Amino acid sequence: MKTIQWGILSTGSIANTFAKTAAQMNGEIEIGAVASRNLPNAQAFAQTYGIKKAYGSYEQLATDPDIDIVYVATPHSRHFEDMMLLLTNGKHILCEKSFTVTADEARWIYNFAKEKNLLVIEAFWTKFLPIYRELEQRLASGVIGDIRMVTAQYGYQTSPARHERKMNPDLAGGALLDIGVYCIGFAAMILGYKPDEIRSLMHINEVGTDTQDAIILRYGNASAVLTSAIGINTPVNAVIFGTLGHIDVENFKNPQAFTIVLDSGDTERFELPFDVNGYEYQMREAVNCLNEGKIQSDIMTPKQSIGVMKIMDKARAKGGLRFPFEQG
């Protein structure tokens, strides 16, 4: 079987995490090229991780005939443009979250990928973690009864320079698309991707992006209460409440354990450590899909990616968040 050759688009922090993870996977992932819009950055990245080719433009990577699949690690404001370039040139894609800026962009990408018979997966690493398969089984068994509420929160502080970049309206900045997607993605995993009602309260800063969000999703008899913030450190945790007890999911965006707490007083803790750091599972899924000739993942499907984007579109509309490039 041919060794799948990966390319990496961009050389930022998440691209470094991808390359570091691949280096610890005993040859499972082979990175053949990296591209940056700054050639010295690409060359330095390639030297650090032993990558043979370094390109000073994204177009050069997209047209490299030796590259099969590209990990897109650019800001989410660029994802649509970058994925269209890659798909046009016949490349399969694993793209970071948030997948796009809008649901319409996501829908367009997946439709174009289908036309081109190419694999596209959103790299929402949370969804690929094996511990969530165990959680799904426990919930399906009815261990905590009927699910009535899901809560999730995520907030962090950052350096002034990084804060400025994270809040840049021209990059579709703000808490929602950066980390609120984790909260919404988690709730959707548990309750579904089509809530009956969405309510959204956003704190909009002086440059027009959101620093804090409180979002409520209603699903029949159940609801999700979700908070995210940049500039506030909060515990990164989630809880699933049922009629017979609840499940605590520690560090829900990349958990290695959860605890079942029943109203009867019984508790059970389940732990499943990562093989590397958690990123390896989405990479393995992409390789498995290519080896099996699939153009979509059964773990993170196009409908699910589009569903999350639709929820975020509605949350932004209700919260009054609109980016400069969307005006007019």
C-alpha cells in the first residue's frame, strides 16, 4: 500500500502541534511538504521536523503531485479560500476548526469535494477521541436516565499580542469561532445538531468581536447551557445531567476521563489515556478513510460540520456579531 504523503498549510502553533504529534506516531504519518506565505518560516519549520520540501506559497503545495492530503492550519477566516485551492488541485483535506466562517461556506466545500471525489474532514479533534465512543455507549445504556441538560464552559487568558490576533475582526476573531465551537460541538454530540431554539448573549468589544458568549440550545425536553470567553480563565469542563444522575467530563475538549455520579450515590470513573496527545486520532481517521476509499468520515460527517456552523451562524445573528467582510 502506497504511503500517504501529507502536506501542512501554515506554520503556526497548531501546525507545530500536528508535526510534533506525527513525529511521535512511529511512522504512521509521513509529512512530505510544508507551506507558508513566508519561505524562511517554511524552511525553518521543515528543518525542525525533518520535512523534505518547504514552499513559500500555498499554491506550490497545492500543485505538488507527490502530496496526497493537506492539513489546513491557517486561520479559520482563510479556510474556505485555502480549501477551494486544494480541492481544485485534487488534494484531500483535514481542516482545523472552526471549519469555515459560515454554514454556506461549509456546504459549498463539501459539495465541491463530492464533485471532485475528494476526502474532506473537519479536524474537530474532540469528536475523534476514543473515550467518546465509551461515553456514547454509557449514555445509550440509560445509566443516567433521560438526558435533560448539558453544560459546557471554556475560557482562557492569553498574551496581549495573541489576544489582539484572536480578536481581529478581519480574521473572523472572537470567542465563538475560536473556542465556543468546542462547547457547541460537545452539546451537539450529546443532544443533536438541530436544536429547536437558540438563544445567544454576546459581549462585543470595541473592535466588534465577541469576548464572552452565553448560548442556550433547546431540544424538546432538554437544553444546553454553554459559555466561552477569551480574557477569563475558567475550568474547561462539561456535565451531562439525566433523570438518574450526571456525568462529569473533565477537560471536555480533549478528555482522558469521565465520572458517572448516580443519584443513588454510586459512582464510576472511566479513564482512557491518549496514545500521544489526542491529535493522533483524527490523523488516523483521515488515513483510514483514504485507505478505504471514503470521501467522508463516519465519525465527523459533513452534516455534523455544517450543523455546527449553522448553530454558530444563528448564535452570531442573535448576538449581533458580524464581521467586516460580511457587511453590505
